[in-house]
Amino acid sequence: MNSVRLVCPTNERIEFVSHPTPKISGSILNSGESSGCCTKDLKKTNQGEMFISEDKQNNHPFDLLQLPDDIILFILTYCQPQRLLRMAQVCRYMNNMIFNVKSSMTNHLWKQMCLFYLHRPHMTGEAESTKEKLRNEVELNLRLEEGIDNWLDQYKLIRSYAWDPSSSNHSRVLDFTNEDRTVENPHGRGSYWATTRAARTLTAGHSYRWEIEINVLPPTLGNSWRIIVGVESPLFPFIGQSNADVIGYQPQNLGAGLIIGQCHAICRGERIDPEISNLTLGQGDIIEIVFDMTLSSETNDKMLEELSTSNTENRLMSQSHKGGARMEFYLLRNEERTRILVINNIRGQGFYPAVSMNQGMKTTIQPASWL
């Protein structure tokens, strides 16, 4: 379908707006398309019909608004968010259908958008079998049904688990693909570290879960740590980072993470041993991260700071959880979920999901998929 004709029985069903009515983060809708109203794509006939034309040479209009609402809704589920935004800008009826979060039609639309986003061929882009696809769809429906009454917000939440290219040092360029969910360190020389963070902000009082798949893990002569996955605070020098700035290595940055190459954790410069001995992580493994900040507060941070004067950082993070954040790492392999290690008593009021990678490494982030 090369164009869409919006047939309006009355003039009230079409309105022009100079700016989009819905307020959606640019990082969520960013795919290289303009989100503004593109007047050169709009045509009006003598009969008062509106065209949104993609193809000037093959203009075959389709009377979209003459279809039943459920058919329109089905068609909209195949549109990219940028297309939905542009339709909402030029048509009041579409605006109400797409962005009225109190409407059951709107919630159904954005639930389908969530399913579509999470249900694409797996993170590496490999095709799924029909049986696997159906099973995943059932699991996603069950998981997404629980306690959600605003699917537009849920969609924005899901899309926030993507890497933020603007957070990377321009001198340490990373390659971002797959709608910024996949990142690769393309450099070829030995021990060349680069760190980036996700768009998602992690704040005190909440608990978060996400997954990182190890897409490419080649042998390296430069550094046996290879990849670190975890969190870093806003204190981390993402823009001005050096080769020594990696997750958890510098105590002043407050971050914590799992060292993939050695299967140990690191936080504030101290290493924590895994719960499983002789575990080796490899290409294709998925690491689930559970980051619980429900006990994080400035008061608890002060208490933990006092405790750290009488304990080593390693001992404090290995003790029972007294306050601050708690981070757990799980290995998802062969349909089994195995806890690798846990870090307790992490100080700090704000973090980002982050990854540090040596040269040639590649990872992908996505929301957690376990029920």
C-alpha cells in the first residue's frame, strides 16, 4: 500500500497541528525519520479528501476511515511508531484512537506493539520456528496481562531498554544496530575498552530486571575480562572515559558488574567470587540482571559508609543485605535459570544499565523475559 486516503464525511475529523499532540521521548521514536508534520506529503482533493502519499508516481488511495474500527486497529499494529505519530498529527480521529490511553482500543493497539517489539526474531536476528513463535506469544500474553492499564507507557518503558549512543565517548566509537539494542566494539588493537549505558534510568525505591546476550565473544590477547555487564552511576565519565574507565573498576564511580571473561563480580574496585565454581560464560549465553533498589536511600548510604570503615568493601558486599541496592546475576542457558552471584549493600541513588567491552565484543540488551 503506497498511500492512505483519509476520507472525512465532515470537516471535524481532520485537523492540522503544527506540533505533535502526544509527548513521546525522541530516543524512543528515533529511527532517522522526522516526527514533525511533513506538509509536502499532504494533498487535498476538490472533494475534501486527504492523502498521505508515500509514492508520488503510483498514488492509489485507500479509504482507511471507512473501515470498521477493529480493522483499522489491526492495520495500525503493523505501523512503526513514527507512522502512528504522523497520522495522529493530521487526523483527530486517528489521534484519539492512537493516544487516548483511557480507550480500550488504544490500550489494545499498544499492547500489540509491545508484543511485536518483544516477539521479533530473537536478539541475534535468527528466525524462529512456528512452534517456538506460538509458545513465546502465549508466554508474552500471560506476562503482559498482569496489572497493566496503560500500554502506551508500557511500550515506552520496554523501548527504554536500549543503548544510548549519545552516552559514548566520540573518541571510542561503538557500532549501534538493532534499534540501538545491539552494540559492538569494532576496534582491532589489544585491550581497547569502551563503555556505554542504556537510556533507562534506575532510581531508588524500585526494582529492575533486564537481560544482556553475549552475541560475539572472540578470544582476546588484550584483556581476559573481555566484557563487564552491570550498572554505572552518573558519576562515570561516559563522555570523557579512558581505557581504565570500566564498570566497577574505579571506586569513585559507584558502579558494579559481572566480569564475563572471569565470571567474577566487581564493585568499587573490589572483586566478588561467584556462587558456582568453574563456570565459564561464552558466546550465546544470556545474563539476566536483577537490580533491586527498594532499600536505597541517602540514610542507608550513610549507614553503609560507616560500616565500610570497619569492613573491607569486599566483605561488606558479601554480607547480608542491610540497605542500599542488591544486584543478582543469572545465567539463562538451555531453558535453565542459574544464579551466578549476588552483590549486596551497593551505595548510590541513581544508576544506568551499562556494558564495558573490549575490542571485537558484541552484546544486546532487552527487557527480562522470565515470568
